Amino acid sequence: MGQDQRHQGVDFAYYRHKGYASILGVSVQSVLPGRIATAIPNSFPFGNMVIVETHFDLLPFQMTHKLGITNQESLYILYAHLQEEPDLQIGDIISHCQKLGAVGKSGNAGAAHLHLETRIGPAGKTFSSMSFYHKSASIEARQNYKLWRTSGIFRHFDPMELLSLH
């Protein structure tokens, strides 16, 4: 808690897969249904990003039990480095497998990939901005970044654990 030293997500990419030179432009779909908690264009380090909140009531018992999610909490998934600015608004309701965008290389991405982070946190939180490591980042954007990444209020867990349950 309080430190931002490690990579806190999983990056999905490929090179020369099934005749494609890279993953750039491949559709990104929501893992779970929920509500848009943030849709931010061109923030650093995430680039074009979306966070989907899935409230306890929408999660299967096996998932809430295994991950220790209480009925006052939600599961949040961050999708980063999208190709285009999100065409979604905070509060939009989405279904699982709904298109959120396409894989890109926005933000600090050196190559096209999807960065996926997972957190468990208080239900109903939204982020109007989130950025860090850049002198143009507002105080609010920095505070939201620290709340998400280092406060401990949003508990990080390995995204692969979620994908193995789904």
C-alpha cells in the first residue's frame, strides 16, 4: 500500500498470429456486465481507458465467495491503451461481451496491447479523470490515480484469477 512500483495488470498482445502482424485494432469486449465507472481519453500512463464496475448483485456466488467481495462492494476492471477515445459515458450500462473499443497503443504503450487491471472496491465509485507521472495531470487526476493504484481502498488482485473463474 502506498507504493506504485510494480505492473498491476496483465498485458495481452500477440505478433504474427493467424496472419496478423499485431493485435492493433482487435475488438475489446467487456468481461462482465456493469456500469461505466470511467471513460477517459488520452490519460497518462493508461492512454484511452475504460473502467467497468460490476456490482456484487451481478456477480456469481462462486466469484464473490472466492474473491471475498461483500454486498457493499463491486468488482472493477480497467481496460487501457485503447486505440480510440472511448465512445462511452460514466454511468452507461453495458452487457458482458459488449464492445468497449479496440486494442491500441495509447498512453505509455510502446506497442499495441490491452492492459487489464482488476480491483475490488466500494460500490458506486466513478473517476472523472485519472493520470499520473505527467506534469499536465490535474490534482484530481493524480488523487484518483493514487486512490485506484496505491490507497488500498481498491484491493488489487491478479486478473488471471478472475478469468479462471469466469
